[in-house]
Amino acid sequence: MEALRVRGGAPLVGEVRLSGAKNSVLKLMAAALLAEGATTIRNVPDILDVEIMAELLRRLGCTVDHDAAGGVVRIDVPAQPSHRADYDLVRRMRASICVLGPLVARMGAADVAVPGGDNIGSRGLDMHVDGLRRMGAEVTSEHGCLLAQAPDGLVGARVWLDFPSVGATETVLMGAVLARGETVIDNAAREPEIVDICTMLVSMGARIEGIGTSTIVVHGVDTLSPTDHETVPDRIVAGTWAVAAAITGGDVTVRGAHGEHLSIALEKLVVAGATVETLPDGFRVAMSEQPRAVDIVTLPYPGFPTDLQPQFIALNAVAAGAALVTENLFEARFVFVQELARLGADVRTDGHHALVRGRERLSGAPVEATDIRAGAGLVLAGLVADGCTTVYGVGHIDRGYAGFVPALRSLGADVERIDVP
């Protein structure tokens, strides 16, 4: 097993460059199933989840070439891919459910194990299932698998989502592009990752209106063609680096970022006392004083992203004053504050609220990452803790952050990956 050993005290200074978004590239890889032939996806992050998705696609009959160093994945989809996604892979990554829509749309059937993933709360598949049923699919659950059947193809329908779920929007969207007739998705998610997959689908020949809005209209087509697409930059990784600069009193330039995708988070850093400069190819964050506490309320995009909530709790833990953090998306996301408390943070939770009282310094201790973003938050806290912090569960971090340790070291952090019994 591996862990990260972090010694605090050094401000982070320098530049980092982003790769593509984890929350987008996995869905883009699944979307390749919609067209026979070779699709190329660029700006692919070198993370564990990409390897898991590549193996899942191989088991579905695709040939997948992954040039990790070059950030390119080439997926050659056969005329008749398999429609079964086995549990041993799906349990490792929740995003694997995104093959459900393409398989039903293209093959008329899908047999996908109910996925696992991060332990941050219940994330039911009801909206995925309801959307496919509205388009004519028969969906049942047997032996831990979702079985979807649409032997005569999907049919366009009006689909209202009770919540603007990213995953449900993607499932319905990828089902609708090959459905007969028109599909309207009301209360659709608006995240940049949704825009990214729509852009790729359009380049494959899909007809989609309302991209980036809460109402997406899809006019089904008979077939799609392979394409060559570049993944949108990872706004969550960009936000993590922004918080890292602020929490350590550093000065970090993030290249390849779209600052407009992080407008609320960057504004919160300004309120905390940071200087934020927008650049043509990214942004720069600098902090020269103890940060001030900032209240956070997570909401679907364009609201404050839940995937930056742990990092901002870490920031508030060493800020002047007290802050109230409200989590509206995942009820178990506060689990990690128990680990943050081991570093001396003063965090009290009540339901979906957390009250954080800042302290000047934290104290290093062994901690356990419970999910991807919790792991990042604990590393950031370790950067400002006295002594040594050992972050276990580094596999979580590897699922979302490419080259995390080398990038931290390039900015001046004292961090290393170690083997532990």
C-alpha cells in the first residue's frame, strides 16, 4: 500500500498546467460506443479511472490504445460490441454507469452492474432508469445488475429530471442521439462537462439544441460517425491548485484553465483575501496573509461545486474567523472532517451544515482519504500543518489527480509517495 507523506510550512510558488477533466473524459470514452470505428480523444489525464474505463471498453469488444504520456486515447469500436459491463470493473468506478445509455441506444440492450465509487453519499440511479423508460426501454434490476431492453430502438420523449443530475443528463442525452424523433430534457445539468460531451456528440453527427442551458433538445439521427475531440480542462483540479496557493500563502499560476468555469470559487478566494488574476490561458492566485473565513453553499453548476467543498473546509480550518459550509448535494461528504480533526481542525457538523472555526496552525498526524476530493483536502491541510502528515488511501487521489506529487514538488512542497505495510 502507498501513502503520501507531507511536511508542512512551505508556500507553493510556480506554475502548473492542467490536463483534461476526469468528470468529462470518462463519459467521452463511453460516448465513443455510439459509432462504429476509431474515435480519438485528446487532452486525456493520466489517472487510474481512465485505465479502468479503457479496460471496461476492451471487455465490451473495443480496441483501446492509451498513450498516457501524450494524453491520447484511441477507441476502435466494433460493429457489434458486447452489451455486458461486469461488476469487477464497474464496482471500482461509479462513472462506468455512463455506458448504459450508449449501449441501449446502439445495441438495443444493456446489462450493467450497479456501480460502486466514492463513499460520499447515496447517488441513486432512479433518474437514469426513468429517463430510459420514458424513451421506451424496459429496465429491470436483477442480481445486482441493471438490465435494459429496447429491441426496436429508443423513441424520443420529454424527460423531466427532478434534480439537474449530471449522470442522468448524460445517460438520457446519449440515449436520445440515436432515438427516433425528438427528445427534450428539462432541468438538465449545465456543467462544462455536459457542454463538452454535447460538443463531441455534435462532431459525431448528433443534432442537439440548447447546449449549456437547462433545456436540451435532441433530434435523433440514424447513425453517428467517429470523431477526434479534445477534452475540456479539469476545473476541479484547477480549483484545487487555486486553494493550494491560498492556504499556503503562495503564488501559483494555473495554465490551461478556463477561469469562467470557476467564477464563484475564485470569487470566494478573493473574499478570503487572495489576489486572483485572470490570464489569457488560465489564472494566477496569490495570498500574502492569513486567509479570512468564507461561507460556502454547494449547488449544481453554475453554483459552488461540491467537488471543491473539502478543499475549502481545509482552507477555513486555518482561516481567521468562523465559516458555515452547507452541502446540498452529497450527504456523506462531511465524513472526511473526522480525519481533518485529527490534524487539529475545529469542525462541527449538523446534518448538511459544517461550522468551521479557523486556527492559525494545524498539527501533522496520520489520516485516511475517504474519497478523491477528501484526499486532496487532507493533503492541502497537511501543507500547512506542523510536522509530518501521512495521508493513507492515496489510491483515491490517483483516480482524480494526474501527476499530483510531481506537481506539488515542482511548486516547492515537501511531499513524497511512500510504501507502507
